[in-house]
Amino acid sequence: MKKIEAFVRPEKIKEVRQALENLGVSGFNITQVDGRGNQGGVVQKFQGREYKVGVLPKTKIEIVVKDDMVDRIVDTIITSARTGEFGDGKIFISPVEEAIRIRTGERGESAL
């Protein structure tokens, strides 16, 4: 099992969510977060003055899946979240040692 954490632009979350649902992914968590990447924030103008904004709003999607679904999910996120501009986000993939469904006590992939 793997955990996929994707950080995407907030304005792209509707597209990403719909694409995941079309792929058959039904379980995921979505959280609004603030962060920054290698670009170190952005410079914005307000009332004629420039301001450096160090952190930007992002949307974090967390999904735990069977190993054989990882590539399809990652490709789906990339396709639906990409604008081609700085700040499109990042995806991280980590191993998951165990999953347990609290209600039934099921363990492993059957708990997903």
C-alpha cells in the first residue's frame, strides 16, 4: 500500500476531485493548507506597492491505495492539476505499513 500526498492549486481541486472519482477512487482526504515551494512565494501589487507573499494557499489531497493504482492516480492528478505555471504543486508517495478499519477490525488492503 502507498500513501499519495498531492499539493495542488485550490482552484484546481474540483477538477482533480472529479478526475479521481471518474477513475474510481472513492476514499480521500482534502485539506486546505498554506505553504511555499522552491519559488519562495510570490510578489503581488496592492495599491501601487509591491508585497512579497511568503506562503500561498494550497489544497492537500491524501489517498492510501493499493500499489497497482499508484501510477494511474498520479497521472490523473498531474493531468487534472497542471497549468504549466510555477506553483502547480507537488506529489509525494510513501509506503504504508498497515491499514486498519476501526469498525470491523479488518487489516491490510481489505481495510481500504
